[in-house]
Amino acid sequence: MISAEASRLKRSYDRNLGWCRFWLGVSLAVATLTFTFAVDEVFSLPPERVSAAVDELNSAETNDPSDPIRFSKIAVMLTLGVISGLCVGLSARFRILYQRDDRFLAVIDHPNQEATP
């Protein structure tokens, strides 16, 4: 009976550790994509066009607060940030689960000792 329970806990431990690493990797990929998108939007102009871009930004036409391009860029950045945060949350949840399984495995492997948290 203890052997079956230990096998089940070992499989659960391995599965939860794998999912934790997977979601952490996805989170890092999305965060990198977010950072790359932000840098591309901030530093997208070549140096010779900077003065023309400054003049364009200072014009009344581009300072319109209802500019759909500016809103869409902000929406994309916020969406990517939220997705990255959700992936970190999933990774943290699977980390909690595999740590719980690790404590149970320690108790099964050494029944006379108390598991340390």
C-alpha cells in the first residue's frame, strides 16, 4: 500500500514540477516579447529621422488623445503583461503542489522522521 502511494506521489511530483517549469518558461517568453515590443515602439526610429519625428509629435494632429494607434499599442502591452502575470501565477500554483508532494514523499521514505518544511 505504501509503495503504491509513493509511486502515485512520485508521478504527481514529476508532473507538477514539469508544469511549473513549463509555465515559468512561457511567462519568461511572454515577458521577453513584451519587453521587445516596448523597446521596438520606443526606439523604432533611425537617428536621422528623430528631428522629423519630434516635429510630428509636437503637431496638434498627433497629440489627439483618441489616437487609435497609441491606444492599441497600450492595449497590447497591457494584455501581454496580464498574460505573463497569469503564467507566473500558474507556475507558482504548480510549485506549491510539487512542494506538497515532496513533503509527503519525505514522510513515506522516512516514516520515523518528521518532514521539515
